[in-house]
Amino acid sequence: MSYRRHQPLPADNHVHSEWSWDTKRADMAATCARAVQLGLPSIAFTEHVDHTARSAPFDAEGYLEAIEVCRARFGGLRILTGVELGEAHWNPAETEELLAGGRFERVLGSLHSAGELDGHPDFAVLYGARAREQVVRDYLAEIEKLITGFDGFQVLAHIDYPARRWPVGEDRWDPHAFDPTLFEEEYRHVLRILAGSGRTLEFNTRIPMDPLLLRWWYDVGGDSVSFASDAHEPDLLAHGFAEAVAVASAAGFRPGADPLDFWRRA
């Protein structure tokens, strides 16, 4: 079965609004309006919850109130609550307290920061201090700790995060130049652990995910895929989804009967 462009796009399960600390042009209502325009079956506002010095506290109550306002305004759109838990294995008690009420329908686990350095700098900063190959290997080693150290998330977000700032020269980077085959053994290892945990891999379209990663996910027994624009502004909602679903289909994943479902292996 091929996935043609005239078919409906899948749900966008990773979207940010003004309730995330790192947004500048985000707007929850405008993003909902964009979702209606695109004909998306649903969107999940997965706001950042981090416990690093560079982040700001998450106002969960204000966020949930805003969700209800949008649900009332956009009655034909399924709007899911959610959080993107950064480095949840470092602060399990605080994270479990946030999740205890079961108020979040999409829970993502993610890694942005290095844990062994003061201030928990973003992994992109490490490219100036370590060999670029070592940065990726350190990232994947910490991803393994996240998967095995905290079981409260459903979906692993942007496993290719280090590719976003892949250096190709002094003060230059190019995500298209990132070659995952340099790290095939490490990627397969981490993907196998994720598959064994029964969780879902995110296909993040903020940069084009290399199709190899999805093929390796299928090879190691990965069962499901979640599509994610990681949009921080309305115009980027579902960006790259037409291409992403074609890649997922070619890798052996198919949509479920319910458009809100994750895609499953054929």
C-alpha cells in the first residue's frame, strides 16, 4: 500500500505552543486553526518540561485551561494534552508527580542536554569540545539510560537530535550531511532496547529523518511510529509529513483503523 498525497495526513503528536519556555512565535489557537486548515485528525500540544538551568517552570494549570478553551472553540478537532519530558530519568520524583493525575494524553521522552557537565549544556555545545562522532555516541549512550531509567513516557522523541547541528566547518552545520551509518551499531542497540520496552519511536520532521533509522527500527522489532513536526510556530505544523509518511510506508509501517492511532508495522 502506498501513501498518496491526496490522502489525509496523520495526527501531529509533537507540537509546542506559548506554554513552552523556548517558543517565540507560538500560538495555541492559531495552531489549532492551522490544523483545521490542513485537515489533521488531531494535534497534541506536548509542552517542554525540563529541569535544567536553561529552562523555565511549566505552568501546567494555565496550559490545561488553555487546552479547554481551544477544545471549545475548535470542536471538530481532536486536541490532545501532552508533555515533552526532557531528561526525565534525572528527576524521576518531580516527573512522576507531574504525571500522577493522568492529565496528559501524549507523553514524550526526550534528551537535549549533557548530564555530566555543570549547567547541563545542550549537546550541540559539545561539538566545540569533543569530536563530533563522540558527541553522537555520548548522546545515544544517554538515550539508553533514559529508556531504561524512566518508564513513564510513551514515545521517544527525536532520536536524531544531534544531527540538527551536525558540524561541517567552523561555525557551520548541515543536518543533511549527517551519516547515521557511522553509528549503526549504536543506533540499532538503542532501538532494540526501545522496541523491547514496547514504546513508540517518533518520526520527527523538524529535519528530514534519515530513512535508515526507520528501517533499523523495523529490523529490530519496533512496533509503532508517531509523526511529529516539533512545530514551535503555527506555520510549521505537519511540516514534511507527506514525505515522512511515504518513508514510513516504505519501511513497512501502516496507519491504523483510527486516524489517531500510531502507525504500526505491517
